Amino acid sequence: MDILALNCGSSSVKYQLFNWTKREVIAKGMVERVTIGDSYIIHEVPGRETYREEYECPDHKTAVHLIVKILTDKTYGVVEDMSKISAVGHRVVHGGERFASSVLITDDVLDAIKEVQHLAPLHNPPNISGIEAAKVNLPDVPHIAIFDTAFHQTIPEHAYTYPVPQDWYTKHGVRRYGFHGTSHLYVSKRAAMLLGKKPEECNVITMHIGNGVSHTAIKNGVSVDTSMGLTPLEGAVMGTRCGDIDPAIPAFIMEREGLTPKELDNILNKKSGILGVTGEFTDRRDVIEAAEKGNKSCALALEIESYRLKKYIGSYCAILGRLDAVVFTAGVGEMAWLIREKALDNLEHIGIKLDKEKNRNTMTRKVETTITTPDSPVKVFVIPTDEELVFTEDVVAILEKTYTDHMNFKYSFAEKEFKRS
């Protein structure tokens, strides 16, 4: 059984083809610069050289068609034709309150996803375009939606409710939803295995740090609070998003600068965060390199991000009470030892004893590592995330009618025998 996972962003489409029978990745890749020109595909097959092809993709339909073309190519492909694919799993960022789990995409489900796209205007529209494009290219296979927000539907009412007029919630759905759910699910299950405990016995803080950043407090195996809110803009400092700021700032700047709501929203989402502070960088590798060379704005950006990370660890520690582990994941979380070191500095009072040498030697996206000392009461793990595997297992379970909520469903990566492919 071959499962295709698709993750359609505003200007990219990531894909992975997974052979469920052999439990191995057949191919993966990404179409970059979709809708903005000079598009190209990077196609990776284990044991082969990476293939790159320039191909203009003015829309997501063309990008998905290109993926189909490469997967079935006589020279670079891995399947004879798309009939070999059993199903497609689609990342959908926002599912609102309706979806607490992955579901088979019907016309009704697709309509429901469209109804909440205003809650994630940068993400849901390309997700929807990807679903519609994939249905055209693969009309005869099941399509499954895997929601970022589903994992966080266990957050209690007092944590997801904003202290604003409550008809904002009843009329418009204004509440905390949370995102990166598949990543938080995966690494929290892996953390439980590394701790030698069942997920329901674990209190863990998971920190997904990439261009987008979110943190989650997981108590007894379920999400009880998370940093992103109604949209992915709230929370930690991100590559181009501001995260938590004084809510009066937008109105103040709109009045002073004469900006429209759309213009301001674009600034807060695409021109703030690390980019806003440094003026030129979002990639933390560039920020760290420039800071080491004396760039003061980059040094400040590092201090701001690390300080905010530490604040979230402290606040979630207070919520959880007993803390078993902190997990760093995603590109920055897995690779940026300096940011981890700054965020974890002087946290011995809450039980975190960092092994600086281990931390500095942990810069990989393939190996799970413990970066605290053996006697540290609270463990800190660096765990490479694998959202595509969550997609795949949800899809297979739905096809086989064995799917249930994540606390009762047996994911392969939650088992002792699991090995990363």
C-alpha cells in the first residue's frame, strides 16, 4: 500500500510517498515558488541522486500535476502509474471546532474547511487548492484531511476562551485553536518512549521551532494549552510573524501610518518576527552568523527569541505542575544549539540541568538526543519531527477502519520497536 502525503503551503507543495507494507519512504520532495514564478521541483529517492527540474507552476493544480509527472517518470519516477497509490493525505491547517481528528474528505468536509478559511487566510486557501488539484489528478482514490488543530481540541474551555465579548466566539468562532498538531503529537509520543512511560503518564512541553513556532503544554498525554491562538500569528517570536504583542499596537500603528487592516496583517505575518528585528534575515543560521560577526540587531533577535522561549517553558511548567521533559523539534529546534542553550540557561531551579557539550554536538535532523545531564530531574530531548508519518498512519487507519482518538490509537512510533526510516 503506497500513501501519498501532500502539504500545500502558500508558495510550495511538499510531498512524500510512503510504502506502508515495507514501512519505508519511496520518494519525497518539494515544489518551490508556486504562484510566484521561477518554480522548480526537488525530488529525492533513497539511493539516488537528488533530482531538480525547473517547471513553471502558476497554481497548485500545476504543482500537483508536476509531482504526479515526476513520480511516474520512466527515468526519475518510482511508480508505473498513479493507480499504484492507495490514498492521499492532505495537511489542513485549520479545522475549526468541527474536526477533532483526521477524516475522509467528502464534499461536505471540503465545504466545512472552506467555511473556516478566514481563520487561517495564509494557509487554508492553498490547502484547499491542493485538495482540489489532487482530486483532479487522482480522482479515483480516497483523500484524507489531517488537521493541525485536531490535536489541540482537548484544551479546556478556560484555556481556549479569550476575555473578549463572548458573541465574538458564538458568532465568529474567536477562540484559541492551536497549530502544528501532528508535530506535537509525534514528538510527545516519542518523548514518552524515551522516558520509558506511557503517554498518559507524561507531562511534557513540546517546542516546535521553525520559521513558524509553537509550543504546547501536554498533561497526561493530551494538549492542555498551546501558544498559537485563533490564527498562527499568536505566540512565540517566529521567522516573519510577531507572536505575542500588546493588542493595542495594531490600532495605534494603523492610525499613525494610515494602514488598512489587510496591510497591517501582512506586516505582522510577513515582515515582523526575526525579520522585523534584523531587517534582513529569517534563517536562524544567517542570524547566528551575523551576530557572531558583530551585527547588533541579529544579536538582539537571538536574545529576544531565546528569552521568549524561556518564558513559555516557565509558564507551562506552572500549568503542568510536575514536568517530565521538554522537547525541541523542527528545523531550528533540531539544529540551532545556541538558541537552545540560551533558552535553557539557568533553569536548574525547575529541574533542567543542561549538558552544554551534548547540546552543542546535537545538530542533526535524523537522531533523537538527550541534551541534559544523567542526573537532571527534567529531561530535555531533541527529537526530529515526522509529520508525514502521522499523515500516513492516520490515512491507513481510516482506510482500514481502525482509526480512533490519538490516546487510544496505536501509532507505530509510540512502540518500543519503532525505528526511523
